[in-house]
Amino acid sequence: MRRRIVMSMLAGVILSASTFQGAGPASAAPPADAAQLAATPARSADQAAATPRDAPSETPAATAADAPVATAADTSADAPGGPAADTPAEFGTDWHDPLTAAPPVARPATKSCAVTVAEAQFRDFTPYRGAYTPPSGCGDRWSKVVLRLDGKVKGRQFDRLGYLHIGGVEIFRTSTPEPSPDGIEWSVEKDVTRYSDTFRRGGDVEMLIGNVVDDTYTGVLDVKVTLTFYAQGGAVKSAATPDRVLTLQDGTLTTPRNSERVVAEVYATGSGGGCEEYWYLTVPDPAPYSCKADKGPYREVQIKVDGQLAGIAEPFPTVWTGGWSNPFLWYVIPGPRAFDIKPIEYDLTPYAGLLDDGRPHRIDVSVVGVPAGQTGWSTPVNVLVWQDAKRAHVSGALTEVRAGDLTNSSTYTPGSEERLDTVGGHRLTTAGYVDTSHGRVWTTVRRTLANTSAHHWTDGENTDALKATWTDDETVTVDGRGPVGVRRTHRTYTMDGTTTLAADDRLRTVLTLGDRAAVDETRGGRRMTWSRLDDTYAGDATYTANVPRDQRHAVGTTSERYRLYGSDGCYDRVLVTAQGVLTRDRSDC
């Protein structure tokens, strides 16, 4: 019986147990079996020769019947700088450098100072280590700080996962594109102004993009990371940022005694070469599927303070650049968030009165649904703290923790097409107050999670399909001096895809991904700010599996539309590719 190619094989860095539990940075070396895991990804023996995730060689034209159709926008040749080059009949040995439709980071027109924090070539699991020194000449109260990664790689290589720490604080997590034989270059930008407290002090730098380079996988990851600091000046003021950025010490947190707002961020990623890379496809017994989890695909990232549930969140279903059995989907346009992995945020301000006692408090992060004893998730934690500048000690109390029953139900229906239907969800309300120099301030956080998915597959997984939706709704109410402030955030993540391996070994993947968010802030019932985000990716790619690279005849179209609009203006950009050529790059607003 033929088995289709495993959905994803991110062979990137496997982080240490301390980072897995959010206790601190990864260790310098991977686990003893990490290199073996990265070098020999899990797939059945009859698939090994196909090496479908490697860059193909230029081949004769594919048949018209296999040619996919752009699903989010047409492929008119209106890329910047004039019409795109003629679209080839199939993928060759080179393609457009990776890019996304996301907006660049806006920069003020003020004096800037650049600092190179890391420059390395990653060939194995040895971290880059260096020292960071704050810039001179731009002050120490900046209006913005922008991180930029520039990378290049050529040859054959898997997608890899990486992180960057400064002073023990994780400021960036990323994954890499897969290269062409001729080589690619890419860049990622991120607004890291919130970590200004960390940047004001010198500290150790640690960066790792775990890699394996040998006679087969030849791609060396050559990267440079810079921070650019923009000074305040004229009408441009320094940014309002947290007073402190803290990390856990042996799994505990000690906050300043005058903390009046506390937010934890967790860079949660399912990764490392196992089934948790595509946790949304796992199934429980007795369903016959290659990736198992005792309770099915529902995942929820929880944070606890001293053993008490303090926050819940849906993890974002990141698809890495080799995902869904088909690297041809991702060579030019990655899935949402793949290059800039955003942390989950938890407002822990209801716990501020408890945390302000000057003692260490236990912080634990766990992922609901991961089978006992199984690795595959990394959850490093930063804690952002705002202090009361007019009081040395702020007192307060945690007044309410109310958790609903966690719903996690998977129903297996056997048949010629196997089916697993999953419904999951959870509710949590926390409330508390702090007595500040400007009076008593109450904070209430309500969060509601929901997930539904329908997973279909046939014998041998030659057809494998998933349609899933995750929602994560959060309302934070702050009631103190002045009108009541309310921030409502509605997040929706979607995945709708099918991979089919036909009798002639033509493997086709059709996939749509969505990352959406609606944010509204009111004060005294009056809307102050609002925004709407809709980042949609669509791809359709086909190639011949189980053959040498020069016989794959790969074709594929991909597109991304990134729309962001609200009280701060609007942004709307569309990208379309065909066979690795950028055929459309249009901005409207």
C-alpha cells in the first residue's frame, strides 16, 4: 500500500527542556538525537527516494491538466518595475526570492543608529554567541526600534526554526525558506520597540538556526541581524514601552513591588520534526492515521501562576515552508507568520497584587492535548511590566478566577473515507485590583476559545483533507480613575486544504490559510481606536512524487492578500506567483 508523503518535516532546531517549559533560553547543544532527527526525517521507505522537499531541476513542460489556477487573484503581469518575466511551464532551478505581502515597519524621520547583533553561518546546532552594546548617539529613549534579518542560502536544505535572545530575552523567533539550487535571499523586519528596557543595557547575544549540512543537504544559512534605533526629536516622542522586560529564573518570576500592569508573552511553537509540527492533523485511537495523539488535535496553551490557571490561548496553526507535503507551495510566498512568529500575549494584571509581594512566584506554561511524555513544543516566556512611578510598593488582590469546563471531543467515523470531527473550547475570567498612586484600578480579563475541525482521509492517506477554524476572543476591562476602558480582540485562524496522491504519483495540494483579527478600544463607551486584519494565503501546487528530481514536472500558483485598516489608516497588498515567478504585486488603499 502506498503512503503519501508526510505532511511536513521542519527539521529545525530542537530546543532544550528548559525552553520547552518556558524556563529560559535553549541550551547550546541539541538533544543527543537531534542531529539524527534533522538529518533523517520521518517518512516511509518507499518515499525516501523522492526527496520531495528539495529543489527540483529544470524539466520539460508539465501537462496542462495539472496546471493549477490562482485562487486569490489573477496572474496579470503587473509586478513592480514592469511586466514579470515570461511564466515558465513548470518550476526550474531558480525562482523569485521569498517575500510576503505584510507591510514594512513604519519608521520616523529622525536620527537613527544601527547595531549589528548577530552575523553567522549556521551549519549545525552550534549557537552564535556574542555581546550586545547599546548604541551611542541616539539617546536611550527611542521612538522606535526595528529588527531586520537578512538571509541567503543555496543548494538543498530543509526549512529550519530559529531564535534570537539578547540578555536572555527572546526578541525574535523565525523559520527559514527552502532554497533553490541557484540560491535565494530574503529579509524579515519586526518592530521590537517593546523590548527597549532590554536594549538599554548591554548583554549576551545568543542566536541559533539549527541546521544539518552534508553531501545531500548542502544549504548553509548565512544570516545577519541588525537593530536600528530611532531617536526622539521634534514632534516625534519616545515610545510608551514597558518599564521592565523580565525572564523566568528557574521557572519563577519576581516582579518589582510597584508593578501595576503585567503582560506575559509566550513564543509557542509546535516543531522539532515530529507530529506536533502539524498537531491540527493528529488523531486518537482507534482511527487509522500516521500521526496519533491520545485526545486528538485540540491544542490550548495555558499559563499558570503558582499552580493557578491565569491565561488560556489558541496557538496559531503555523505552516512551515515544507508543510502539507508540498514545498512548491512556499518557495516564494510563505504561510502567514512563518517568517515572524508572533508570541501569544496573556494579560496577567489581575495577578499584579499577588505578584507585588517581592517574592518569587512559579510560572508554568503547558500545551493541552500533547500526549504525556511527548516533546515537540517550545514555550519561552517574557514578562512585560509597567510600574507606578510614584509608589515604591503597590498593593492589591486577585479577586476572581473562574474557568469553564474545557471541551475537547473528537468523533471518529470509519468508512471508505475516514473522518474525524473535533470540537474544542474553553472559557476563563480573571479579575483583580491594585491600589496605585492614582487610585484603585480594577482589571478584568475574559477569554473564550473555540475550535472546530473536520479531517477526512482515505486508505493509505493518499487523500488527506482538513477544514478547521480556531477563534480566540479576549476582552480586557480597566476601571479606575476616569472612564472605563475596554479592549476587545477577536482572533480567527482558518485552514482548508487537501493533498491527493494520484495513481500516477502526481501529488497535488490545494490549501487556503487565514489569519484575521478585529480590535476595538473604547473609553467610557466611546470608540477610541479600531483595526481589522485579514491575511489570506492560497496555493495550488502539483508535482510527481517518488521520482528523481529532474522528473517531477512541478507546477504551482500561490497568492497572498494582506489587508489592514482602521483608525490608523489602511494597507492592502496582493502578491501572486506562478511556477516561482512573481506575476502580480499590487497595492491598493
